[in-house]
Amino acid sequence: MRNQLLKFLVSLLILIDNCLAAVLPETLRRELKWGQVNILHTTDMHGWLAGHAHDKRYSADLGEFVSFIHRMKQLAQEKDVDLLVIDTGDLHDGTGLSDLTDPPGSWTNDLLTNVPYDLLVAGNHELYLPIVMNDTYHNFIPFWNGRYLASNVDIYDEEAGMYASFGEKYAVFETPHNVRILSLGFVGSFSGGSDKARVLSMEASLRQPWWNELQELKDIDLILIAGHFPVHDSSELDLLLLKLRKEFPDTIIQVLGGHSHIRDYAVYDEKATGLQSGRYCETAGWASIRGVPSFTSSKVNPISSYSVFSLFSPLINYPRKILEASYIFTNPSKFSRSYIDWNRKGFVFHSKVHESKFDTSEGLELSHQIADARRRLNLLDPLGCSPKDYGFSEVPRNASNSIYNLFESEIFPKIIVNKSRSHMPHYIILNTGGIRGGLQQGSFGLDELFQVSPFKGNVFYVLKSIPWFIVKDLPYWLEHSGYLSIFDKSSTLPGDSNTVTETLTYTKSEPKKVSYGYWTHDDMGDDGDDTIHLPVPHYDSGNYLCSKVNIHLDIEHYPQRVDLVTTEFVIPRLNYILNKLVGKALYTKEDWELYFWREDGRHSMTDLLALYADKYWDKECFSST
Ligand SMILES: *[C@@H]1O[C@H](CO)[C@@H](O)[C@H](O)[C@H]1NC(C)=O
Ligand SMILES: *[C@@H]1O[C@H](CO)[C@@H](O)[C@H](O)[C@H]1NC(C)=O
Ligand SMILES: *[C@@H]1O[C@H](CO)[C@@H](O)[C@H](O)[C@H]1NC(C)=O
């Protein structure tokens, strides 16, 4: 039923798109549903505090988001309900703004203290580098006064000579409307963390002494779990929910998740749901909850019930109402969710204020600080001119306009060259997670370099002269060894490729048409995105890139020995695969030698694109007129 409705709507939208574009408003937006306790959620921001300059769907900066929060708090006050703001980690690693500072993330962390968060939790990116952990621990976590949660994360505190909690194990607090909240914060297990970090598995965390304290807690009305893990298919979260249900069989539980960079919503049981709010400041997540028994309000009925639209309205004129109507079939419950596109117009729309009244002095001041920080980091200086758009997950990985293909077939073979070894056949290998975004046609600078690949610590090493019989199937095993888990790879856009109707081709949308963007399918249906888009195609990127250099294969002729070149991050993974292929622990970290090193220091993964542009592209874009 739902699928058919969806197909019908897609065709309807295409019909509208083609015939009636001129009379349609530029964007169709769904209203938010307010509850007694409402939550604005951010996750996996990865430094995009300045917004997406090249993409107006996600063009708001953090200052505008702060104005939005203030306006929504005013609305909450008028409705006499609660509004909380929560973040679930990975604040940096992704833009020049966050990653050019020393330590990385230190300026963006300062900027983020302007957001009135009620709860925060670390992501894995807060825990990779000792210097980042230390900075977060000393200069960011204390600011939050007990609201930065770390149920399963400890840091080795050198001064104290022992492990200390990376935030609070849990926090209990009460909202202005008499809702007593127990909050927990977890980071999903991941590999490659700093040796200063201790991240306990869920099983081990639940055996810690503090877990027993929870059983003593009385009168908990709502449990909030801030978790840097996906809301679906996370065995650690499943275990946590199972254990919590034993102690709190009847309490409403709201999970706020992250990490896999998608929009998603999970319904676990009648009183437990999870919201995941995308990535890169593209999404402000919204969750609302009704039916909290202790909730008190001066208003008799603070929230009017969800509106029910007639299915029988004339279709062409009321596409939005049709979409709203599907809501009542899929969600009769106490929960609602929405994925708000991160732009000023949407923020103004939901704030119910006139645009001229939208900005707050705090928001404007923060926008000003962000612009100033960008100038000081030279993010506005052009480094090169990209001759075309290089797409990320929205184009097939082997397409000529794919960013992965640009690296695999051009940048790696032409830039990562070591003269003393260039005669050797070699593979240049990188996990696809090492590339984080596409590149737009036109002028680009440091910010875009980090948006494509923020891993400026990652330099290239070589493992020399590996016999061909060992590595001949390596490209296959890179994909199928199973070692590279979902946690090493960051998935990107929502939905599977089957969300794309075959008749759709991906073109840049023109103004006044329904634009391409998120179209999310979750446990509550297809109506979660606040802005109605045509779905963007999504192609799987696979696990690894592998450039084959000087490797010419025919039946009589194949290389005897091959060099393997890869980044530090991948070395343990490659060793694992190679050792599996030879059947013993033959290769270790010590066997790898430095391969690509430059006097000027530009030899990391982040630098490659700029080095390539220096050689092959214009430095500045000249307009064609
Ligand atoms: C950790 O951060 C504190 C405060 O910024 C600083 O004083 C200390 O030197 C840092 N320690 C290390 C090992 O970087
Ligand atoms: C890309 O890969 C697909 C699937 O392997 C293949 O069918 C297609 O021909 C390839 N396209 C190009 C441009 O190489
Ligand atoms: C080339 O590779 C060798 C290891 O074989 C390394 O010692 C040398 O530093 C590399 N040269 C450059 C310029 O990176």
C-alpha cells in the first residue's frame, strides 16, 4: 500500500514538475508536529558550521541555527511545552574551518559553545587523536556542566596517572514541565581510537558500578539515550534497550543516534523510538513525544491533536495534503519526527516569525565570528578551478564525473609517485571512507580540500615487492574480506538505490522546480523530510579504491612482484588481509616504508587534490562571457 502510494506520488511530482512548474512554489514543506517534550537534534556536523556555500538547500550557518533554536524556544514557551537541544558527536574532521586549527576542532568547539545544548556525547572523531581528546577534555567538556555524557568512554589523564571519565556516566534532570529525565551517552565501538581513549563495549559498560545506581532511581518519566551509533542494526543499542526495558518496563525511551550519516527513525516498541539526523549540517532533526504522564502545563490542552487531512481532496492542487494524509495510516502513536533541511527559509518557516524578525543578536554575532574565523584561516583564497562537478554518492563510482574515479584514475597514479620505485607495478589503495564529499565545478579553496578529504595526518607508505601470487586477488579481497566494517566506512546518503525511479536522471535542479534531495524511508513512513524533494540517486561506493599502476595483464604476461602503497590508516587492515591470504602473520607495520614525502610538507591525503590542481587545472576560473 505504502509503496504504491509512493510510486503514485513520485509520478505525481514528476507530472507537476513537468507541467505545472511555473505555478508551484519553489519548495513544499511539511509542518512540524509538536509534543509535550520536543527535541532538536544535530549529529555528525563534521565542521560544516559555515553551511554549504554551494548548495542553498543546506546553506544556513550555525548562527542562523542558533537564531532558529531561540525562536523555537519562544514557540515552545507559547505552547507551554519543553524543547531540548541534543548533539551526538563527530563535531569536526570535514572542513578547513574545523581542521586547520591546532588542535583540530578547537575553534569550531568554541563556536559550538554558543549553541544551547542540553546534552552532548562524543563521536569516534573526538577520540582518534590524543591532542584532540585532551583539548576536548580540558576545554570543551567542562563548559557543559555535567551535560556532556560518556557512559562508556574514559580518557587516560596523564596528570592524575589514571583513567577519568570523558564526561558524565549519566545525568538526571527535570524539565520546566515536571518531566524527570534520565540521560545516557554512548559511543559505538570502533577501531583505530587513540591509545588515550578507553571505549567500553556495551556489555562491559553495563557491568560498571554506575549501572547499578540507575536501578535506585525513582520516578523517571523519560529516558534519553544520546548515542554515536546508527538507530537501526546496532547490536550494542539493542542490548542497551533490552537491559533498560528490564529496569524501566513502562518508561518512554527516545534514542538520538548518528555515525552512519543518514536520516533515519526506528520504532523499537510502543514507547521507544530512535531518531538519526543525517550529517554535515544538512539536517536539523526534530523529535516530539506526547503521553508523558508527569508532564504538567498551565494550558489545558497545550498541543492540538495532529491534523487529519482528507484523502479525497483534488490531487493536483493539494499534493502536500496527500502526503500528510499518509501520516495517519503509519503513525497513530505518541511520537513524531521530522528532518529539517538546514536552510534559512526552512528555519524561518518553522519559527512562525517574519524573516525580518528571525535573527537574534546571538545568532548574528555567531555568524560574524564564523565569517571572521574563515578569513583568518585563509579559507577564501582560491587554490584552483575545478573544470566540472565531481559527484560523490549520487553518481556511479566509475563514472567520469565521480570524485572516487578522479582519485583512482588520475590523482593517485599521477601525484603519488616515488621516482626510486616508479618502475615497479603497484597498487595504490585507499578505503573509500578516506573520501568524504564531492567537488563542485568552479573555484575551490582550503575548505573544499578538507571537505573532499579531511585526513591531513594520513601519509602514504609502501610495502615492497610482494609476490604476485599473493596479491593477484587483492582487489577482490579488499571488497570481500569483511574486515572493513560499517564502522570504518561512512555511508553517505539515505535510501537505497531502489528509491530512484528509472525515469529519473540526475540533473541540477533549476529554481522553481521541486529540487533533488533527501527522500527518507523510515519506520514511520516516507513523510519525515520537512521539504519535499525528488530523491537523489545513491550509488554504493564499495569499500576500497585501488589504482593499478604499471600492471598489465594478459595470459602469458603478469608481474612477478608488486608494490603496495597505502595510507597509515589502512596499513593494519591491509596487513590483516595479506596475512589471511598467506595463512600466517607474515606482515607487520614495521615492513612498511615511507613512500611519498615532500620538503614543503604537502604530502598528506588532503594535499593531493591541490597538488593535482597545481599541475593540471587553472588556478583561477575565468568566466566564459
Ligand atoms: C592538555 O590540555 C591542557 C589544557 O589545554 C594543557 O595544559 C596540557 O598541556 C595538554 N596536555 C597534553 C599532553 O597535550
Ligand atoms: C561502471 O560499472 C558498471 C558495473 O560494474 C558497468 O556496468 C559500467 O559499464 C561501468 N561504467 C563505466 C563508465 O565504466
Ligand atoms: C621513496 O621511497 C623510499 C622507500 O623506498 C623512501 O625511503 C623515500 O623517502 C621515498 N622518496 C620520497 C621522495 O618520498
